[in-house]
Amino acid sequence: MTAELRLQGAPNFRDLGGYVNADGLRVKRRLLYRSEGLHQLTEEDHAVLHDLGLKLICDLRSDFERAKKPTVWPEHMLPRTLVMDVNADIRAENADLYGMLRKDPTEHGARAMMMYVYRFVPEALTRHLGKFFDAVSVDGNLPLILHCSAGKDRTGVLSAILLMTLGVSRETVVADYMKTQVYRDAVKLKAKVLELMEPIIGTTPSPEMIEVMAGVEPVYIDTAIEAIEDQFDSLDAYLISAGVRQEQIAAFRSRMLE
């Protein structure tokens, strides 16, 4: 079994490879990774990624998030960055999300906001999927890391879309999504949610509210998948509506499956 790569400064980092699809083909390892933000990587982490041969970073964070916590790479290691700004997180200073939390600053309100985010992200991603598939269809852009800030919501939805495009079952996709509960630094993530929430709602959020926003639940990723299914006959139809060409989808599958 291939040893899992771990990063000290980004514990919610993991390989999306290794899953077997409905046709018995396996997603290749060490080509496609998902992660939380990369702004706290250590020298040891940079060495791990250098040895991996990292070529491309797909950054789902907003301009505000990138400016506040830029990713700084050593001079000997400068991967290309593909900006895929998805403004669907309280860290991105999204006014709609702020309004929802202020209206109902409870566990229920937090869960309603999370459901809203997951319904919204598939549509928000459509502006970027064309350039993502352009990038992965070009030699020299793999391995890649896709990430947002926490590595669970925006990253979780895009990871699900990519795995399902490769024919991985929905059950397996949900299980991969739920691994964030294992890999996240829960203490750090909850502290960050607390720091973000207090000025938004004007009081200290309850532990239950914090857990809702710092965690993952199957219903969240199911909501994102259903948002696509409600509008499109197939995942390929969703991708094509976003400007992805059928030959690019086929090339992605060919490159990523063995």
C-alpha cells in the first residue's frame, strides 16, 4: 500500500487517488490532491511537495482571502497557480452569508447557511471549470493541489465533482468528504470560526453553532450533488454547460484512471 503523504501545516491534505470506480478502474495516486489553505506550510512540507513534483495549485479562495493569507513558496519551488475565486465562505466576507447568520445566530441558522453554501457552490464553480479542465488537459500540470481555506466546503464540492466525473460512486464520494472530520485540526478550525463569528453576530456563538460551521455532514455534500442533479440530466451535461468540452472530459478520465 502506498504511504499517505501528510503535511504539518495543512493537516486536511490528502490524495484523491486510490478509489475504484464502477468499471473497476482505479483513480491514480499522487496526481490529484485536496487540501486546506497552504499559507502555513513548513520547510518540511515544501520538501515533501517538491519531491512529489507539484506543478499546479488550484486556489478556490476569494481575492480577500488570498490577500489576507498569501501562500509563499520557496524560490526553488514555484508551482503555477490557477485562481478559481469562489466567494462562498464567511472568510470571503460574503454579505449574504453574514446576513443569514445575523438573522438567526443559532445552530439552526448556521446549518441553514451551510446548506445555502452547498447549493450555491456548484453554480459558482461553473465560471472556473473550463479553465480547470484546460489546465489538466495540458502536459506538465500534474500533480496538482486544489484547496480553499478550510479544505472542506468549496474544496469538498469540487473534489466530489471530479471523483464522480471519474465514475467513483456517490457513497465513496461522501465517505471521502467525511474524512475531513478525521484530518482537520479541530481545535484550530473551531478557534478560527469563533474569531470570525463574534464580530458578525455580535456575541459569542454557541459550541453547537461552531461545530456546525467547522464540521462536515453528509447532508451538506448531498445537497451540492442534488443541486446539480436538479438542473442537469448528467454530470457531463453540467460540465459541458460550464464550457468543458466532451473530449476534455474523456482526456481527464484517460489520464486519471488505470
